Amino acid sequence: MNRITGVALSVGVTGIGALALVGADVPSVMSSLGSITLIGTLAKFSVGFPLIYHYLGGVRHLVWDKMPEATLTNEEVSKASYALLGSATALSVILAFVSI
């Protein structure tokens, strides 16, 4: 899942870069997209989830690097994976409904 979110982020940044290269006003396009009720909420979630998941996955790996003896059992890795998925989903849903 960490690799999938990393690829999704790369594709998204490439798309935004391509828009900028062809002369699109990227901030205006993103603002317009975000202001559409249902589509904007889905778009915010689609950007937020990979970003949050990938970031929290990196934090999880830092914890694993610092305390491998306490955190790298099969049971602890499974618990951490479910906690990561749940927290990333919850944070993404909350942020998708925030109007900035």
C-alpha cells in the first residue's frame, strides 16, 4: 500500500506539472475543482489519503528502525498496519470535508 500511494503521488505531481507546462493556472484549476461539492470532496480525499498514508507509513518505518525488537513481530506489524490504514482514512475523510 505504501508503494501504491507513492506511485499515486508521483502521478498526481506529474499531472499538475504537465498542466503548468501547458500554461494552465494550476491554483485556479485546483480551487475550482475543490469548490464543487461532491467532486471536490472526492478530489480532496483522493489527494489527501495517499499523502497522509505515505507520510504515516514513513513514520511507522522510523519507529521500526528505532525499536525493531519491540515492534517487528508478526502481531505488532499487523496491528500497526491496521492502525495506519484506519488513521489515514479517518484523517483523510475529516480533511476532505474541511473548506479552506
